[in-house]
Amino acid sequence: MDIKKLKETALGGILNNPVFVLVLGMCPTIGMSTNVTNALGLGLATAFVLVFSNVFVSLLRKVIPDKVRLPSYIIIIATFVTLVQLFLAKFLPSLNASIGRFIPLIVVNCIILGRAEAFASKNSVGYSALDGLSMGLGFTCSLVILGGIRMLLIAAGFSVFSTAAGGFITLGLLMALFNFIMLLYRNHVKAGLLKGGEAL
């Protein structure tokens, strides 16, 4: 087992958070983060598609011809998006009414296609599944945090936060805070490594 790769995949959703670090999937992030319910629903739907598309891309990576790999990835992703649509329409009609128009956009979400191309197509099924789960949960948590803050601000009477402009303002502030925390963390780790080197 490659411990380094295991850490990279398991912590990928934090260290390379798709929203706060990679700045991917901005359309659903802003559009569906006005409340926690919509944010959680869309985040979990995206995570489901991300995990299973990663698994199938990894399984078929040696079979899919290089010339048609991107169309093949899109077909795989679209299959799982369709399953999510059917599930929501059947079992969660109220949630489907709220976020249904954004579900088809998962097919062209840069997070999913990017992980399929950059990671799943080059790694084993286990690591690809873990990468998809980590990135999916990272995306979901980002949406829920953003949605929770916007919902509180809207309830407090700041109606601007129900608009796209308010979404971008909240997102920008959260991105700044997240990256500041990550900078402190990296400096702490670097200082620890330097101390360890001096001790040796």
C-alpha cells in the first residue's frame, strides 16, 4: 500500500478542496447554496456521481481507446447522473423540484471530468474510489457551509445574499479564510519538519 498516495487521496477534498482551492463547479456552488437543504442535496448527488464515475473510468482505463476517452468519460458520467435524476424524481420529489434543473449540469461539472481525466484514468479502482469520495465530500461540505452562512444572513434580513452577487461575496470571504488556515497549517508542518531535521 502506497501511504503517500493514500494520504493524497484521502485528504484531497481538504488540501485540494474543489471549491475553495481549485475553484471548480462555480455555477452549482453559487446557484444552489442559498440554503443547507439544496446545498446538501446537490453535494451528495455530485459525490455519488464522482465516486462511481471514478470507479468505472478506472475499471475501463485500459479498454477505452485514447482518442475517444473524453466522450467515453462523459457517457459514464451521464449514466450515473441519469440514475440520480430518476432516484430524486421517484423518492424525493420536493428536493427534485428545488435542485432538479442543476442535476443535468453535473455531467459537465469540471470536478468530475477533471478527476476522471487526471486521476481515475491513471490509478487503481480503490484509490480512484477514495479520491472520488474525498473530493465529493469536500465539495458537499463546501456547499453546506456556504449555504448555511447565506441562509443565516438572509434570515437576518440581508436579502442581497439570496442573489448571485451575495453568493460570490460569501464565497470569496470563505475562500480567503480557508486558504489562510491552510497556509498556517502548511507553515506549521514545514516548521515541524525543519525542527525534526535539526534534531537529526
